[in-house]
Amino acid sequence: MKKIFLAVFCLVFFSCVKDEKKKETPSDTTPEKEVVLLKEPVKLEEALIFTVQIAACKKEYKKLEVIENVNVYEEGTFFKYRIGAFQTYKEATAHKKQLNRKHKGVFVQALLNNAPISITEALLY
């Protein structure tokens, strides 16, 4: 009886050991990821766009937000309402002329990575 019990115990033990080896094998075959360190930081392409600003307010002005294609930018203590994202100054100026009929005092604003810059600086860019 002891021999049968010992044989069954050994059979179970060795069958469990084989399962454990099978589980370890896939993890051993996974390739290691190569890490590459860059000496210089990656420079992202700077985005320059021109927009037409129609207003700047200390508080949000909900009536301006319903205008089609208006974007609200919070800069410092002001909420600035701008329309469009034009690639060239000429396109933005043409759109400004159309908007100037309805909204007096609109102007073209250049944005470099969503930060305002002067038109002179943008045209040199």
C-alpha cells in the first residue's frame, strides 16, 4: 500500500513539475526591448497659425460662444474669442475683412504653439 501511495505521489509531483516548466518557457522566449537614449531632446515641429480675434473679456461672454467656429482662449485674466486657424497671414486678413462688416475692431492674431506672438515676428518665421 505504501508503494502504491508513493508511486501516485511521485506521479502527481512529476506531472506538476512538467507543467511549471512549460509555464516558464514562454516568458523566457520573450525578446528584451532595446532602450535607446538620445543625447539631444527631440524637437517638435512648431505650429504657426493665424486667427482673427473678435473680442477679449475679463469674464466669459456666452453670446460670443454661439458664433460659428469661435474658439475661446484663456490667457491670463482674459477670455479671448478667435475665429479660424489659417496657414497664411493673407488668408486671415481676407477673413478679417469679411468679419469686420459685422464685428468692428477685429484683428489678426498670430499664434505659435497656441501662444500669441506679434505679426511682425510671425511674418519673419
